[in-house]
Amino acid sequence: MAVAKRIVLRFPQRLVDRPIVSRLVRDYNLDFNILKASVTQDDEGLMVLELSGQQNDYDRGIGYLTTSGVQIQSLSQDVLRNEERCTHCGACVTVCPPHAFEVDPVTRKVLFNDEKCVACGLCIKACPPRAMEVHF
């Protein structure tokens, strides 16, 4: 069975110069799409990516990352909407490239689909009441 998941990888300083992600392709038959990255030679690294392949290969690849010392989180854990602050103004709807926001035609409330979110941060800048937060 094929799987595609968006995850956040945190690389400690000792791993930033190692070809960790390329091994996912070569040794575990996985494809990846880098959605966001911040990796510097003398610091830790952060990478948001979509990882896809067969479930068994995905599980083995995640096991490799974990034993290598890479911290893994689901992307949806890092992108949050503060429901108390959200006024459903729709400013986020117009700036979101992957269309993670949509207006419910009945209630006129803005719905957030974190599965589509790529953590680009555009919604944070566009949100007047500052209801969107990205935590890395």
C-alpha cells in the first residue's frame, strides 16, 4: 500500500553534514518533496518534507531516521489555529498556495485542513487577529 505523509525533521548539529535524506531514496525506495528547509553547517537543521512510497519502505525509512538521531514530527503538530482568536475573516484563504483553508458555504466559517498545509507561513502574516501559529 502506498503512503504519502508530510513530516518535520530536526537534525542535531552532528548530523547536518551527513546525506541522511538521500539515503531515504537510495536505500528505502522513498520519494521526497522538500517543502521548507533551514540547514546550516554549524547549527541544527530543520526540514519539512513530504515523504512517499510503499508503507513497508516508509516504516523502514522512518526507523532509519530515528536510529540516526533525527527527530520526527507530523507536520500537523506544528501548524495550529487558535480557535478563540480566529474571526473567520478569510484573509488566510486568499494567500494559501496549497488551499489548506476554505470557506464553508453554509456557515461562512473558515475551515483549516492541516493535511494540505505545507507550513509556508503566509497565513501567519495575512491573519489580522494572529490566529495562525507555526511551531518548529
